[in-house]
Amino acid sequence: MFTIGDFAGLSRVSVRMLRHYDAIGLLPPAHVDPHTGYRYYTASQLKLLNRVIALKDLGFSLQQVQALIDEKVDAGELRGMLRLRRAELEAQVQRDAVRLALVDARLRLIESEGHMDTGDVILKSLPPLRVAELSATATSYDDPTSITENLSPLYPRLMELMEKSGVSMCGAPIAYYLPAPTGPGDETITVHAAFPIGDAEVGADPGFDVAVLPSVEQAATALHEGPMSEAFRTGQKIANWIDDNGYRTVEPGFAREVYLDCPPGEFDKWVTEMQVPVAK
């Protein structure tokens, strides 16, 4: 047997926590000396302790842990739960990394205020464009990960559907976003993934939509280099140019993103043209 101190050291759990587990009946010691009150544990109790700690790390309360222990969750079930929790934690780390990168990008933008170069903003007209497209719903512009997670899977799916229908793309991929509120305070947006298809014939029920993006008489455009999670950098450059040159954004109309060069997995090397319809 082991004293509570030795058991705590071997299992890397504090004495205080072991006493608490004893107090709530979750992990009582194997033996308590009737004269001294000293608690003693056995190596076999590590099996139960490991389950308690694993379930706690999964986010269960101690009361829930007790219920699961009583139900005798086996090693296979616990392993599956831990793998799921691992995947959740990895996803959270990725989301936090994206948010940290956005904070850094905002800081750089703040530092450049007052001397932002708008000389590379170009005014151009955009012809009408017939496209094949799929759409999805994202929560809002406040959550760039929601936009990416909903928009990105649409492109490979759209390519697959177009290939099955014998429809070829004839230009760079395009994205655009439209408000889709369901009530007051709702900032839901519909994200559209599109490929230009020109005059290609499309059969019935191809699994994707065919739309014509309207012509735009004047659009303020600029190249954005880097991940689209930092598109606000180029968006603010265009906004400054619009103000400085006496233009305004127009409705109907919507900003477009044209993905000119997007090496897979190398987001820092992406080149995207952002297009904003404007008028004097």
C-alpha cells in the first residue's frame, strides 16, 4: 500500500484533490488506519483514478464522472471519448491560432494608419458573368472562421458536380457574400462559391445553381496578397481610396473576390482581386 503522499506523487494528483475525491465518495482510500486516520491506497486504484482524470479532462463535472464510473464505462468507450475530446481541443487550438493571427494583422493595420498607400487601387468596369455556384450560410463577418469553414468546402464539391455535368469553368474562382438575416439583430450571411462557365450548356438538375452576376459600370479593385482571413487590410485600403476620390459604394451590387492564385495550403501566397462597385 501507499500513503496518500506517495500515491499523489506517483499519480501526479495533489493530496488535496485525493482528499476531495474521498470526501465525495469518488475515490475512497483502500484502507484508513483507525488509530491515526492515515489514508492508504493500492496500485490497482490507479485504474480508477486514470478514468476520473480522463473524464474530468473531457469536461464532465465530478457528479457526472461519478455517474459514468458507476455505469462502468469500459476502456474502449473511454478511448473513443478521449479521441473526440482531442479532436475538439485541436480544432480549438486552430481557431485560437487564427484569432491570434487576426489580432496581429489588426495591429499592423493600426500601425499603418495615416500612411496607407492607396495607389494600387484601380477603377475598372466588370462585364456580366454567367457562373455555376453553390451557397452556404455563415454566422457573420465577426466570425471569419465561420466564413472559411462554410465557403471552402463548396469549391471542391462544385468542381465535382460540374465535372459530372460536363460543364467546364472558363475563369478564376469567385466568392461573394449577401446578407441573409432571419430577424432583428441577426447578421447571418450567405456565402457564394462560383466558377465562370460562359455559355456552357447545363442540363436539368445539375446539383448546382446557375446565375448571372450583373455587370458593374465602375468597381474599385485591388489585389490582396495573403490569407483571406486578413481581407480587411485590403478592404480598408479600398475604403480609403473611395473616400479620397469622392466615390461611394452603390446598390444594387455586391463586393466580389476573384481568386487569381491560390496554392493549396500556402495561404500567405494567395493573390485575390477584391472588387467593390462604386459611383461618383
